[in-house]
Amino acid sequence: MIKSKIRKKLLKIRKKKNNQNIKFSFLKIFTELKKRISRKKIVGGYYPVNFEIDILEILENLEKKIGMQLSLPVIKKNNEMDFYNWSTKNLLKINKYGIPEPEKIKKVYPDIIFVPLVAFDNRLYRVGYGGGYYDRYIQKISNKKKMLKIGIAHSCQKIDKVPVNKYDKKLDIIITEKYILR
């Protein structure tokens, strides 16, 4: 199946699943992070849109309980993005796609990045929206530093095999409400 068909089918499934108001466990995510990090880090989050899994409460806990520095992406030209410092107390502005973004005050390079996704497989590949924003960003930053890439999804978003090309970047972990893939 080609990515556009996968995307269309799984977006409908995600919308239906997201209406069930399933909460993701902060403890599950924190436990996974604790295994892999040794000090306070910069976390790259995302602001949930289009029925993506809402991780705002998780980001708030990482900031307030653990003292991690948060950041969110800001979309640039040519399907690129950068992450900028953000706190849950800060206001956001709406970009041309209707996605809330932080002010472009302090660009940061996350140590941990939460990646939204439409579909995924056991090999830790994902289908996104098709713009390649996260794949380009991961490629760019992997040349500068090591970054833990975490996908957040409902278990029903899993497919047998994501079709991949040379630009697709593999995630390190995918966390669902039922299990964790490593």
C-alpha cells in the first residue's frame, strides 16, 4: 500500500480512537526516559493538531516535576523546521497551517524529540503527513548531536510494513497506550 492511502485510512482510525479520550501515562514515558537519560535535557515536543495524541500534560510534567527544558517546532520555508525554547506558561502564536508555535526567541537542539505519527511498524518506521519535516530535522540534527527519537501513537495505528525510502528516518522508541516498541 502506498503512503498516501495508508495516511488516509489511518487518519480516520486515529480520529475515531482519539474521540475515546485515551490518556497516556506520564509514568510510562518517564520510566522509559529515565532508562536512557542521565541528566536534565532539552525535550522537543509538538502541539497536538488533527487528532494527534495530546502530550501537553506529559510535557508539563517533564517541565515542572523533572525540570526539563521544553521546546516546540517552528515551521520554516522549504519543508524545514527548527525547535525553539518554550514553557507551558508561554503563549503560542498560530502559524499558516493552524499549528500553535512558540516565539522565535531561543533556538535549541533537543536531546529528546517526541514525534507525532499517522502510522508505524515494528521496525520503528513511521508515516507522517508527507511533508518530510521531521525526517529533514532528524537528518540535520543527527549530524550535530545524538537525539532520542520517540514516536507517540495509538496501538491501532500499527501496520504490517511502512514503505520506506532513503529519506525516511527510523525512530528509537514508539510508545502506545498498550506497549512500547524498542
